[in-house]
Amino acid sequence: MLHLDEARERVVECLRGFLRGRSRSWRVLLVSDVRARFRVVLWCPKTHRNSAAEELESLLAEAGGTCWSGDVLQGQAADDLPDGPWQSRVWDEAADVGDVRGLRLVERHLSKAGWFDAPAEAPWLLRRGKSNGAPISGFYSFKGGVGRSTALAATAVQFAAQGLRVAVVDGDLDSPGVGSLLHGHDGTITQAGVVDYLIEAPLHENREECRLDDFFHRCPPDLHRGRGEILVFPAGTLGQRYVGKLARLDYGPNVLEDREHPFVRLLRKIRADLAPDWILIDARAGLGEVSGFLTGGLCHLYLVFGSLSGSSWRGLELVIDRLGGERLSRGESQCECLLVAAMVPSAEVERAKELWRLMLVRRLSHLLSETRRRALEPVLAPMAAELGDVFTGASNLQVNPTAALDELEARLETEDRWVFVGYDEPDMLGDFDWKLNRRLVRVLVAFWSDYSRRWRRIRAKVFLRSDLFRRHAGMGSADFAKLAANRVELTWSDADILGMLVKRIANTSDGLADYCRRARIAFEEDARLGLVPRVERPDQANRLIERLAGEFMEANRKKGLVRNWVLDHLRDGAAAVSPRNFVRLFELAAANESANQAPRPPRLLHPTALRQALDDVSLNHVRQEKSSEWPWLDGLEKRLRREPLAPWSREKMLSLLDAGPDEAWGTIGDTPVGPPEEGGVALPEYLVELGILRRRSDDRLDVPDLYLRGLGLRRKGGVKFGTRRRRGRGVT
């Protein structure tokens, strides 16, 4: 079978021989059309046209085989009609073939216009010593997963820390990630992005220009801790409409009608409106449309990332030649380029990925065919904890475990079903070895980043604490960034917390349900869930709180409103309220009522009981955290109780935490356990991030009430534990 590349070589060699010894009036244009078939345009003296055309048809039919179209077009002068001007223009655009005079080649394409019609130069020139515009740097890699996006984010953070303003543009439109890696306040990103601008900008021709404010967000200062700024233009919102928008983009000159490309216009507007010191563009890996467009010469500097693997290097050779050799052959200056050696995954990482793959096969084994289960028996038979035996079994397999999952994926698609694999509490992996935990969690996300496109019906749900997600995502993991667009923050709003309490009370008894209705709470009845309150705003449930315990914590407003007190005193340093603690507060307050004077109907609780219950909730909360997620709270309590009056200055906090460095923070069995941050200035910041501490407006560090009693601490000016005094009704 004659393949296209071989046919091309044979046709070119045939045309070389045909033109050898001919005069300058003989020319041949070889055209490879969009269907990969060859035709030629021949210029020669009129007396030779017929005979030369017949000779070419005979030669090329044999040389080109099925790739030869059979068309030999007669070339015309530029002023001849009807094809002269078109032929002359195509001849000028065509590329010379080797050192053969009078032979040129032109390629026609259905797609990848960005690789053939990209801007040859940057939108503005950089002049030494003159501030005429920010340098544009493009970050490119032929293969994904080499740390390109992470390096861009780290560069942006470093520049901002130096006081520079940096504009980051996510050009990885097919697999965006840098927009989430460099997120805005509270992890949010702007809804519209680069894709939206590229579509909408042409619609505003001769009208008001697209406002950039809608297309970027600012990274919070605590991300870089510098005087600079990071302005991020994400790809866009990954929703159902995103692919439709992506399909409307075109990088060819026909659709653009010789106008400036919207991407170039975007860069010009960023320069004019935002005046950044640098513009960093994350280019799509591989040979995508936008990658070709960005590597055509649009940037002043290219950082090309790659490894020394064969596939990566072959792709890099192609792109480097595009940035250098091809430009020189056209008489253009080569682009400034830096090669960056990517960190190749270690054998340890690959082994950890294999572990997660084998664990997935084991977990889904009941869904595999009987034939597959028998073939995978060496992996399925050992106990889950016997990892050595699992790996040994994998080395003896005659089948690929991935093939079994591929087969399951195909069957699920045929049956129109999905399988969701949940990873609950991955922050507990590694038995509190935080370095091991970090590696395992990162590799877990990297594993699903590799296979999330391969498997559409086998999906993962990874439940990870928000603080750990932020720590992993901010420490160089591109996989976290690429999956961040699909993450969901599970939080409880005040309305949700209050609604949950109302539901618990109303479903306890018919009498309490009627009690809630008298507080003007509306309900819907569900056969399984019982009475479901309609609480969309906190004020709808606050009527019940006031009916339960009154309006004020004392006789008047001075001590605060009950509805605010119960939430505010249960918030951690991050302002989050646990539903378990909220319910527990009211349960303990009800139990404490026997020690207080009975409240006047319709009240069921006295504020004093709520105050007393808060201490018990704090003790229970800290005790539970010590026994589960944070056993190192023992060590924190010992260190802070050296000076138990909160708040503290930052310097005092550092001295308390650093005191007794050899003293264990806590133990699991006989194994010492410490916090993820081992000490120094990072530990107080981490405690603030967890919500154990909170930063006051004067920069002092305080302890929220939720942890105060549980850690054996007091607030300056407060009452010692166990002290009781009479004021009005009840005991305070």
C-alpha cells in the first residue's frame, strides 16, 4: 500500500526529473488538497502545453498512485483571466521544494489553521530602555503533565511578590487549569473568560469595546504576600455551553476577514487598560489550534517545557524548528526561546499510581466479568492491607488491569449507567505521616487526572478538607489545578444550619411540630424525610429561636440577641459552624434546664442554659478532634496553657509554640504525631486556616469560643471556669 508520505516523496522526485534541464519559463506548482490528493499547475511555453501535460499525467499517475488526482492545470499569467491572479497569489505563498528551481509546494488544510496562519510577530515591539509595553511570555509543552501550568503560576507569584503587576492568560482552552490554580477571593474565578472574549469581541465591531472587567479576576494578596498584583484571565466556565463556544473559534484568515484576531486585540487591551509589567500565557500542550496560533511568533519569549522521553523530544524538535529554523528560512528573526527540563515522575510516584489502579480494580471487581475476575485473581485474592502481595500478584498477571476497567467502561456506556467511586477522608492516609499523606493524595489526584478523559462512566468523588485542598493545590500540583474546575465546596449556610435544627425539633413529636408552626414556620411533608421546613433565609427560623429562648441573652439588648449569639459563639476561626455542634448546643441546654429556674412560657430554654451548654460543646468538640483528625491538639493545649489568657501578639504566639521543641505534640498508640506545619511563622497561619485561631483587626491572635473552654483557655477580662454568680433569673 502506498502511503501519503511515500507518495509525496515519489511525486516530488518525479517533478524534479521533469524540470531538470528546462528553461526558466518552466514552473510547476504542486498542490496537496484538503483530501490529501495531489494536482499540479504547469507553466510552460504554449507550444509545449499539451505534450507536457500528457507527460506529467503519465508520470504522476504511476508515482502518486491513489494520491494522484489526475489534474494538470495550465498556468496563466497574472493578467490572464480567469485564473491568472489566483495562481500568481498561490505561487507567491507556496514553499520552495529543496534546491529545485521552478518547483513549489502548497498545502491545503481542513483544520489547524493556527499552525499556518498565526501572527508572525508580537503585537508590539520591545525596545531596550523604553517602557512601551509588557513582555509577553508563552509557556508551552508538547506533552501534558510536565509542570507547565505550575511553573507559570509560580512565576506569577514570584513577580507579584516583587511588587510587579502580572496578567495571566489561560490559553489552554481545551484543558484549562491555571485560572483555578491562581483563583480569586474564596477560591472563586470569574464566570466569563478568554473563550467568551474571543467570541464576543468581533460582535462589538464599530460599537463599544468589550470591557475587560468581566473577563478577569484578581488573586487575593495572601496568595503571593507581595505588593504586586496577579490579574487572571481564565479560559471560561466549564459548563454545558463551554464546548459549543470552543467549537465556534477559528484561527484562519477567512473567518476573520483580514481583521486583527480577537486574541491579539485582547492582548492589546490588557496592555492599554491594565498596564501590566508582564503578560504570561499558558499555551495548550500538543498540536492544538490555539497552540499553533500562540507559537507562531505572538510572544516575545517562549518557555518550552519537556522531558527527555522520545515522544516529548520529537514534539519539541518540531516546535523549536517552528520558532527558529522555519522563521529563518522565511527571512524572519527567530523567536527568543528557553528550554526547561521538566521533572520526570519518579519510580515511587509511578508505583503509587499503580497502587491506586490496583485498588480501583479490587473495589470494582464485582462489576467485572467472570473471565476478568479469574484472570485478575492474583490481585484480588490478597487482603487489602497486604500491599506487597497485591503488587506481587500484579507482576504475575497475564492481562492488563486497565484493560479490565476499559471493558467495564464500554459496558457501562452500552447500558447507560455510571459508577461513582468515593474516596472519603483521604486526609487520614499515611497514619499522620504528613509527607506520606501529601504524596498519596497528590498521586491519587494525578491518577484520576490521567484517566478522567479515558473513563467517562467510571467517575471519582474525592472528599478532601478545604484547607488540605488549598495546601496541595498551592504547592506545585498541576493535577489539582486541572481538576479544580470540577470541585464543589460543601458548606453550611446560616439558613441551612437553622433549617436543620428546626427539622430536628419538629420531627421529635407532634407537640413540638405544633410549637414550631406557632412560630410561623411553614413545612412540607415528605414520606421519608417527615416534616421539611421552608427555611430559605435565617430570619425565617429566627422566630423559632426567639420563641425557644427569648430575644435577648439578658433582660435587654446589651448582652446580645439570642439568634446571633447561638451562631456566633459556635463559629470557628474561619466563621464556619458545624451542624453537629449546633444541635448539640440545644440538646445540652435542654438537659441543663433542670439546674435553672423554669423560663416563662412559651419559652423552653433560658439563655443561661445556652451559656452553660457552650462550655460542654467546646470540651466535646476538642475531645473529638483529638481522637480523630488532630491528635496533636494535646501539644497545642499544653503550649498555650503556659499563658492561658487570649488573645496573644504574633511574637508571643511564636514563642509559645516554639517552647519545648522536643516535647511531643500528641501520640497515636506509641507513635508521636505533630501538626503538618512543624513550626516557625507557618504554624500560626495554619492554625488560623484551620479555624483553631482567628486573627483580630489589630493582628493579635485569638481563640474562638468553640475552642476556648476545650483547650483550657480564657479570654482576658473573662470569668474563670467554674465561677458562678447570680444576676436576675438563673445562674451565670
